[in-house]
Amino acid sequence: MGERAQAVLFWSALAFAWLFKLPAIANAIFGTRGLEFGGGPFPGDVTINNIIFLFGWPAMVGVHLAAALLVWGAWRHLRHQGKRGS
């Protein structure tokens, strides 16, 4: 992978690693779930729930970016190894 792809992979992995953990801690502190905008069927303060829900979106984007880059990087590596072995 190129330098830019490696940087995006690093920062997206770092972002989802921390940004999935922090909302879970906030949910435990405030007694919310943060799984649905507006609170859904879950008890707790709707405003806090909505903030926690929105805070989870960067983590969701990060995990999808990281997964795609990992698959792409592994595919390129295996393709490159196949050409070297021939």
C-alpha cells in the first residue's frame, strides 16, 4: 500500500478503536444505549442518547475504511507475492 493508504488505515483504526470504547463508557455512566437516534425503546435521557449515537458514526466510518484498506492491502500483497514466485 502507498503511504497515503497506510496513513488512512492507521488513523481510521485508531479512531474506531477509541471511538467505539468511549460511547460504551458514556452509555454505562448515563444509563443509555446510544443505538438509535431518539432513544428508541431504550430508557435514559434522549439528548445524551442522541449525542452518544452521533459520536458513534466516526467510529463506524473508520471501521469500514480500515476493513476495506486491510482487504485491499492483503490482496495487493498476495498478488505481488504471486508475481515474485513465478
